[in-house]
Amino acid sequence: MKEARRLAGSRAGRIGYQGGNQGGWVAPLAADRAPVDFAIVSFGLTVSMLEQDLQSVELEMRTHGHSSQDTENALALTRAGQRVIETRGREGYEAFDALRTEYQSQPWFKDVRGNFLHLVLPLDKTQILVGLNTTYKFDVSFRYDPMPTLRTSRTPQLWVLAADDRVAPSAGAAADIRSLIAAGRRYTLAVYPGADHGMTEFERAPDGRRIPTRYAPGYFAMMRDFIRDGGVEEAGGRYGGAVVARPLAK
């Protein structure tokens, strides 16, 4: 940011960060460390990577109509798999494998994918050890909680979420941002019905797959307005079907 300002000089107007997906964890942190006029988070999350994986599995189970008990079993399997992934295969394999063996004949098992559970679900111990220490060598904090930063940030933020997001389920994030708006944070929330991860609308193929068709109407216009003006107008069709919540008036 410092270098960008130096290069732009007097040409620079309002400057900020935009982060999509994992960038939603990074942009608010960056705004605290190198202050800017605004931050935009697109299809991001207000929970940790581990919680994101659990929310993704829970949404998959609900979408496919499985029972609450089946969902609990799927979440138990997910937590066991997370332990294996978080320790790069050094801990928890036996417990994970026992649950996988117990549940693999259940009708719901084929519908469980998660955000990263699927990386280990079909693998034996040797494959997991090799994979998690070579191909999928995560160098991240699986337990990073973004909420402390969001609660104290003084940077105006625009959060644009997709209501039908399967990768980053948005219901929890939307509720968190609304609570921060109610607490006085200068945040704006926009939720697009019918949009998936990446803020794209979609059609369904005969086999149930989602086929992206276009970006949600008004998505780019909304970001442009926030970048330029520091806020967004009353929707009124300008931003497609987005449901918008604005900062409280002072």
C-alpha cells in the first residue's frame, strides 16, 4: 500500500483493499496494518477454516434432505478428518478411518465433500501422509478467528455475499455482519439471492451440477460505487436483487 501510494502520487484518490474468498480474512487485517479508505470482502467468511468446513458439510446434508442424525454423523466424520488434515496425518487417522468405515455404506456418505474434507476422504494413511506433506502442504492457521479484527476495525467495509454459496456458506457471515452494523461498525452488507461462490448465478445440469451463467447483476456496479463514493445507493434495482443493510445513521 505504501508503494502504491508513492507510485500514484497526486493521482491517487480513494484507496482500499478488495478480497474474495480467503481474501476476506486478509483484507480487514491489511486495513488495520496499512490504513486505507475502505475494504471490500466478496463471498468471504467470519469464521475459521475449520468452521467453514463444518458449515459446508452441514449445508450439503441439508441440501440433499438428510436427517439431523445423519448430519450429526457427517459432522463427526468431518471433525475427525480435520484432525488428520490439521496435523498433516500425524494424529487422528485411526479415529477418522473407523468412522469412515462405519459410515461409508450409508446413503448420505456420497453427499459429503466439505471444503477440504474431500482431500483425505478416499485416501489411506500412506497417501494422506504423502499428500498432506507434499501436494496439499497447508501453511495456514486453521483456527484463525476473524471476528476480533472485525469488531474493532474502524475501516468502512462492504461485504458482498452469495445466498446460495456452497463453498463459503453465507448465512452465518451475514448474521455476524448485521450484528456488527447494529454495534456501530461502518459496514455495509449486500446478499445476492440465487448467487453461488464467486458471485455467479447458475443453471442446473440434468445431473444436478451447477453451471455458472453470469455474474450477479449489479455486483460490479456496487463495488464501483462503494470505492468511489464510500457507500451504496438505495438498491431499487440498481444492484440487481441484492438485499442491502447499511451502517446506522450517526
